[in-house]
Amino acid sequence: MNISKQVAERLETLAAKGPKEVEAVILDSTGQEGYIVGVPLDQHNLGITLTLQGYDRYSVTLRQLEVGHHVDSSLTSETSEAAKEKLQQWADQIIQRLSYLEEPLTLLELDAGARIAQLRSVSPHQDEETLTYWETMIQAEPHPRVKLTRYHWSPDGSAREVAVYPATFGILGRIAQDLAESLTKKMN
């Protein structure tokens, strides 16, 4: 079974049977109500975590999607140039594979020393003075992982806020599949 189907099936089970059936963590602190749903993929050494605000029969409201590739591929011992090349390849793969998002992604920052890369929407969605955009953080340590989050910013606020993103189970499965393939594709 592919990753996309496994994510969609986990979310369908959540919707049909509730958070206990999928061992979801229920968030109920101030300002953080929702669920954390994990999708372990042991045969691929992958783990997927979805942080949700809520769900209904056919969709969820996503706060964050994280894909981790649990392999011993630490970049700590590699040169800064080798780490930079690997992060660049992961970033290029994600940009190419997630081209169907509302706003295409571009590389904003790559810090080989810290072993991270940051992608962001090329042109954020603008509604009057407010901006909404995707941000993707790629972290190479302690293992490769990528976090995809949608943010909302307005000039009257002091900081950006996570924007919930309504999505069907299928589209979140596709995003998870594409992020996983970006991290696991063999490098040149």
C-alpha cells in the first residue's frame, strides 16, 4: 500500500470511529484544541504526523503535516558543502513535487551549518493587507524531516499565526506521499 492510501485510510478511520481508534493525541490546552494523528510507516522507515484542528466525515482542518525519514543519514560528519548539496536536492524535490499548492514554493534560506532549509510561497495569497502563505522547514538532524505549515499574517497582529487549511483525506495523502518521496529519493 502506498503512503497516500495509508494516510487517507488513517484519516477515514479517525472520521468514522474517533480519535481513540487511531491513537490520536487530543489537544485541549488554551488555543491548541485539536488532534495529533500519527501514521507509522515502518517498512519505509518513515513517520507522518498530522496536527489537526478538527475533522468531519470527508475532510480535516490541517495545522501542520510532518514527514520524517528515520534513517541513520546524519549530516553531522559531512562537510558543509555536502550538507548544502543534500539540503538543496531535498528542497528542489519538494518545490517540484508540491507545484499544485495554491502558491508555488521557493527556497528562502539554506543554512548548511545548522542543517536546515526553509521554503516559502513565492507570492503569498493577499487579501487586502493580510497575507497567507505556505512554509516548509527541512531539517537534516537528527534525521531528515520536513514540516509543512500554512501561515496567516496581518499588519495589525504582532506575529504570524498558523492558518488552518481545510483539505480532503486524499489531498493530504498526496502531500504526504510527495514529501516522503522528496526525502527518500536517491541523491545523485
